[in-house]
Amino acid sequence: MIKTYRFNRQIDADFYRTLKSRVNAYFTNNNISRKANAEMVIKTIVLMAIYFIPLAIVYSGLVTSVLPFLGLWMLMGVGAAGIGFSVMHDANHGAYSQNETINKILGNVVNMLGVNSSIWKYQHNVLHHSYTNIHGADEDIDIPFFLRFSPHQKQRKFHRYQHIYAWFLYGFMILTKVFITDFTQIFHYRKIRLVKSPRDLWGLILKVSGWKLIYFFTTIVLPILILPVSPWLVISGVLLMHYVLGLTMAIVFQTAHVMPDVHFPLPNESGTVENNWAVHQMLTTTNFAPKNRLLSWYLGGLNFQVEHHLFPSICHVHYRNLSKIVSETAAEFEIPYNSIHRFREAISEHARMLYMMGNAPSPAV
């Protein structure tokens, strides 16, 4: 069974009630939708183009030299990460459009990049957003043994070097999802009853397998068959694209939650987290580079992770304006609002956290 934890609704209950009221007033008073606007539509087109135009050039067979060919795949990795940050992420949270069909279509774009949207929603929407930074429940921090993100995880001798080797391993994050993890998680989610029945299990197996076959055929098999280049060059391009994608996404998501100032709370014996859910999100999440508009544009507002975790169904184009409301309300209720001024400082702090977790003593469990 899935571990179900409860949050204490009595603690700081007025904070979230007040915050929601002020956010609602912002949209009402300005007469604007919580979903995507024209800026978001333009961004979607641009990011799609960064991925699909290089893919079309690859398919054309006009580029066969090694370095330009691999350069196109690297550019596709940049585009794929942007699609994941801005388009797929909002759509799978229902934040892109009021029309659920549009959300579903745009959310499924990630299937064309090799990662399954159904599995992603279980891991991200259900587990990560519900139980952020809770050991044993948030799969974003409960990762393979070669990295230690939480003080409640077992420490191994080689973790003392993870602040050095983690950056190399981050690039394999999406590759493992594409080829391995999406499949193993199907059965894990059935075991913990996120997948409710054997019928649902087989439906999910067929859905994931079908999308994978389409992806592998269109991205690997077909280019090998039709392009006048070595099959190994095609395979190298695909691997390079996924490495760029994985490294980019890992750095962004880990600098939001695996940081020295965030909390890693444990529920008590009855399964209760001694905090209000909204306060829990504030304590386990960090913003970074809030004034960097270009970075924010590319990251889909994920440098405003606090606002995203509090209001995941609101499109990210509104996060910058909402951040003022959230920070002022947090100050009023004396609740921490974690924010790091520059992106490079956030990366440095994440490296410091990796070092701390690699050298901290093992938990007494």
C-alpha cells in the first residue's frame, strides 16, 4: 500500500487561507485567467521549434558531418528540456488550459521525447507534490543508492565524493527513465496501489509500451534506416540529446529541493506531519534567480518553485507576480520564504548540500 501521510491542518491554517484569498483576488481584480495567455502560446511554439526543426534537419539527411550532426541532437536536448519545463509540466498539472483535451495533448508531447506522461504524473503530481522531501514517499529524493539527498537515507563511504560525481550522473536521469525506470515504476505503482487493479496495470503496460515503440522507431530505428550516416552516429546523437536533457532537468529540480536551508521532515508514528501542508511546501522548497527573466522564460517559471508547489494548477506565466503576494504573506505570518538571488549561487548551494549529505553521519534508524 502507498504510505499515506496527513498534515496538521490546525497549524498556521490562517496562512494558507489568507494566501489563497489574496491570490484569488489578484486574478479577479485584474480580470485575467489562471491558465496560459498569448505569451505562453508563443513560448510553446518557440520551444517546440527548437526541438522539431533540428529533428527535421536530421531527417532530411542534409547534415552528415559528425560534429554538426551531433550539434543538432544537442540542440534538440535543449529544446526537449524547455518543452518539459514549460509545456508538458503545465499541461500535466492542468495548468495550461481550461480545456482538458488540450492539456492531455500537450502533456503527451513528453511521450514523443521518450518519457511516459502517465508514469510522470504518478511520480511528480501524486508523490512529489503531496509528500515533498519526505523520505520513503517523495521519489524525487528517494533515488538509487549512489546518491544521498536526504539526511534520513543511509550514508555510504563513496557518498563523500558525490559533490564531484553527481553532476556526471545527472545526465543519465532521463536515459534511465526512457529505457528502464518507466517500466519498473509500473509494477511499483501497482504494488503501492496507485494503480488500482490488474486491469489498470495491463492498460498502463500497453500504453507505456506502445508509446515507447513509437519513440524508439521514430527516433532510432527510422533514422538508422534512412540516413546516410553510421548507425553508431545516430545512437550517439540520441544518447547525447538525452544526456543534455537529463543534466539540464536534474540541475533545475534538485536546486529547488535538495538545498542546505530546506527541511526533510518525517511523519510521527501515526503518520502525521506536524505542519500545515502549505507551510510544509514553503519549508521544503527554494526559489532561485527570481529577477532573471530569460532563465525564468526557459525554465517555465520553475525558478519560482515555491509558487508552483503552492499553486500547481496555475500557469507558470503568473508566478512572478504571485511571488510578491506569497513572499509578503509569508513575512506577515513569519513563515520562511526560501529564495536565492542568482542561479550560480543556487548551484553552489546544491553542491554544498551534496557535500554535507555525503559527509554527514548515517541516521539512527
